[in-house]
Amino acid sequence: MSEISKWLFDKGIEQGIEQGIEQGIERGIEQGETNKAREVAVKMYRKGSSPVDIAEVLDVSIEQVEEWVGLVTA
């Protein structure tokens, strides 16, 4: 493998790793936000809020809230 080919190969690997890390971080943040919304939905439901009100506050679907609080199964 020539020096240029090796450099390009190494650069491609490096970029691939960086993209993978960025995607992993983004996915982790999204998952954390979803987990927190689920926790809040359950707490609100236990305190008497309706799935409609919870969905409106959290900006998610009513169906999603119903799933989170156990009114329907996924």
C-alpha cells in the first residue's frame, strides 16, 4: 500500500470513528430525553393528570402516553 493510500485509509477510519461517536452521543441524548418524558408522564398520571393533558405538556402522542402509563401494551 502506498503512503497516500495508507493515509487515505487511515483518514477514512478516523472519520468513521468520529461519525460513530457523534451518532452514539445523539442517540444517547434522544434516549435520555425519552426516558425522562416517560418518567414525567407516569408521575403526572399518578397525580391525576389525564393522558390528553400529559401528551399536550410533553408534546407526544396520546397513544405514547397511554403506552408509558400502562393503559395499552406496545
